[in-house]
Amino acid sequence: MKRLLSILLLTILAAALIATPAFAKSPVKLGFVYIMSGPFATYGQFARMGAEMAIEEINQAGGILGRPVEAYFEDSTGKPDVALRAIRKLVFQEKVDCLIGLDSSGVAKSVVPALVQMKTPLIITHAATPDVTGEVCNRYTFRISLNLAQNVGTAARIAAETGAKKWTAVGPDYAFGHQSWEYFKKSLKDVKPEAEFFPDNEVAFPPFKTTDFSSYITRIIGQKPDGVLISLWGGNLIDFVRQGREMGFFNGDFEVLLTLGAATEVLTALRDTMPEGIWVGSRYWFEANDSAVNKAFVKAYRDRYSAYPSYNAHGAYGAVQTYKAAAVKADSVDKEAIVAALEGLSVELPVGTITIRPEDHQAVTPACWGKTAADPDYDIRILKPMKVYEGAEITPPVSETGCKM
């Protein structure tokens, strides 16, 4: 009996070794910082789902340079001081090899300068302020997702085609909202010089914690604009759309562009209450790329989570894959070697092939916009028609970024 038990135990151990690669080397440690609590927590939760899927895929294929990958997650709560403490913990206590994440532009702009002292690469996957690859750029900060200038520049192209002449906006009252409006005005003037804009003091910038948008909705309707750019996101955007629908905001009296309206977090929360025929943008849309890489990603995500991948899930997934590509290129996970390898790196992600510019560390990446539409095959609004813009045509030149690396 003892001999039979020993044979059975050895058989089980052998099967486990076959199913899971045996790693003799120390792990590669990746630290993730996202909003994991509060009204914007879905963004962090979806990012974690994408990150964990990528890490599982990589480990099943033998890891990075034969080393297993481990993930460490921290909650930024959307606050700069909390995010900085989380980053310091990951770098100095957990000894992570690379940082990934950041949702808020305000948080990103505040914490990015500290990376120079920590000498640890950060791959941003969500925060869109141009400043982190512009005025406060540094050797250790990279971004693989669309920045505000790229996404809003695309919105301006669409706005120019709508026929709307005079525009106003609604955006969160911090860097992201104000910069979205400024870049939109500049970009739209470039392609449509006759465009007009309401004065800044008449534009709506609700505080980040706003839940009742009725006064802002009433004000905009009363202005009688031709078009409205809305850069709200997450819970703010969900609340605005629900209240705006009830108050007739989407009745067709003016054009409406939602810069982040195609986030599946938003579409899933709103479902059939999201108005149809509204132009919406996203940093990744699961149907925008017909490549084998994207199809495999969407299928794996659907099989694992029974949902369509959001742009934050894609961002975290893509960052892990980008880090792996850099490590393979450098044949090392040394931090300085990774930084050098990320500069100029081209990698195929589900969104398409991106290239990280060495001059400012901003990825040249495709953008997707479309009109919301109902489809019986989907339980959320989809994009129909859909427009995909190549990264090279929507990315401002390095000379306009203000980056001095």
C-alpha cells in the first residue's frame, strides 16, 4: 500500500510539472497601481483582469527569459499622495522591476517626476494628460495608450465633419477636463478655421465628485450650441448620460461627442439607456482590429470573464506584453536595460502595432471612434459606423509636446 501511494504521489507531481513550467530562476516582479476602490473602481478591476490574463499566458509559455512573472497590485484611490505611497511601497518594499498603471491625469502628472529618483520604469496605460510625455517627461516614464492630444485631435476631425459650428464642453474640473477643451479648440481650428467656441467661463467643468449634473445639463441646453464635447469618464459619465437622457439632452438639438463614451465599463453600466447615434471614442475597441492577435485576445477574455475587454483591461494586458517584448529585446530585466529597450520599441498588441517614440516615450497607436448603435447580437451598444485612425496621422509631432528628455 505504501508503495502504491508513493507511485500515485510521484505521478501527480509529474503531471503538475508537465502542466506548469518549472521555474528555477527568481521571479520578475510587476507592480500595478490603479483606482481599485470608489466610484471609478471598475477601471482598476478591469485592468487587474487584463494584467492577470497576460501574466498567466506568459507564465504558461515559460515566463520572461525563463523567469516566472509575479503581480503586485496597489490602490491609488485616484489621489496623488496615495498613489505615490503605493509606488514607493512597490519599488522599495516589494522590489518590483517595473511599474504599470495610473488612471487619473492629475495623479500621473504629480507622481511621474518622482520616478527619476526611484530609477524604475513606469508604463502608463490610461492617464491621458500630454504632460507626462511632454513638459514633465523623463527617462523612466512611458505610455502605450492614446494620450489626450491624440484622442481629442481625432474628435476634432469628426466634429469638423458634423457641420456643427459653435461648440461648448463638459469636462471634469482638473487637468484632463481643461486640457481636453483646450486641445479640442486648437485641433478643430486647425481643420475648420470657421469653428466658434463658447467662452471658457461659460463651459461646464463639474467637480470630480459631482453626482447631480442637472444644473450643468440645463445650462448647456439653454446655451443652444451646435455641438458639445464631453470628456467626463467613468461614474461621472454614467451619471451624466442617465440624467441627460431624462432631461432631453440627447434629443438631437446639437451634436454630442463623448471622448471616452466607448469604454465598455460605461456601455455595460448603461446598456440600452445609452442613446443611439452619439459619437463616442475609446483607447481600445474590441472590434476595431481584425488581426489574429486581437481576435485571440477577445476570445480568451470572453472565455475567461464572459465580457468584452475594456480599454483598461487591454491597457494592462498590453503593458505586460510590452514589458516582455522589451525584456526579450534587451535579453535582460535590468531596469536601465528595459528603459533602453522600450525606447523605439515596436510591438503588436490587440489594438494594433504600436511604436514608442524614443524622443518623448509616447506610443504612436491607432484610435477608434464610432456612433452608438443597438444590435441584437450584443448586450451593450456597439459602434456602427466605426472609424479607425492610424497612429501616425493623429499623433502630434515631438516638436509640439514640450518634452526635453
